[in-house]
Amino acid sequence: MCVLLVDDNPADCTLAEEAFAALEQPVNIKIIQHGQDALHWLQAQARAGELPDVVILDVNMPGLSGLDVLREIRNDPEFRHLPVVMLSTSARAQDVDRAFDLIASSYLVKQASFADFVAQIEDFVRYWQRSRFRTARVPTH
């Protein structure tokens, strides 16, 4: 399983790396700290036919927010089919509603303790490993 994590906070990225490394099942995680860089990376991966299985986006980032990146993903026929999970410390109803308006696959509120965060990542991986994915874009007519 390959996961793209987009989060601007270096400490949160380190915690995520540690949480994914603690899993029994190996997960290939690519971490990018800026929304625009993530979109460029996805475009390159689409050209190479090597898109991630799931994208995790932090909601609150400078420049392009996670919601901005989600909008761009959903507007691009090359990777609009990707599952996108919002992961944020924000439980604000406006953020949750906006994410689902933009067709987020899920919205997770980041757990505060590291042990709870690892458990959350384990649940996330277990769910997505059992899920089936569309592997290519569907041509539009």
C-alpha cells in the first residue's frame, strides 16, 4: 500500500512516519509538506502510472490548504478517482462539511496522544488495505 501524506508541520510528519513505521504491515509513505508540491508530484506519478493508493491531507496548511488541494485533485481527470482522507486537529463543522462538499473520502480528527494516533493509523491502514481501488481514470465522453 502506498500513501501520500501532505502536511506542512514537520513534527506531525515525523509522528506520522513513526506511526506508520510501527505497523506490522509495511506501508510505503511519501510525505510532502506543501500543497502545490503534492499536486506536481501527483501529476508526475500519474504520467508514470504510479499513483498512491490513498492521499492524506492536512486541512490547515499555508499556501494551498488541504481543502484547496482536495479541490484540485477532484478537478483533475488523471487522479480524481483517488481516495482522499482529510486528517486534521480541526473538528470544526465548517471544515468537515467543506471537505465532504469537495468529495473527501473520509475526515479524521487527529488523536492527541501518540499511542492513540498510532491506533488511529492502524485503523486507517487496516480499512484501506481491505478496500478496493479504481486503478485508472474512467474516460469522460
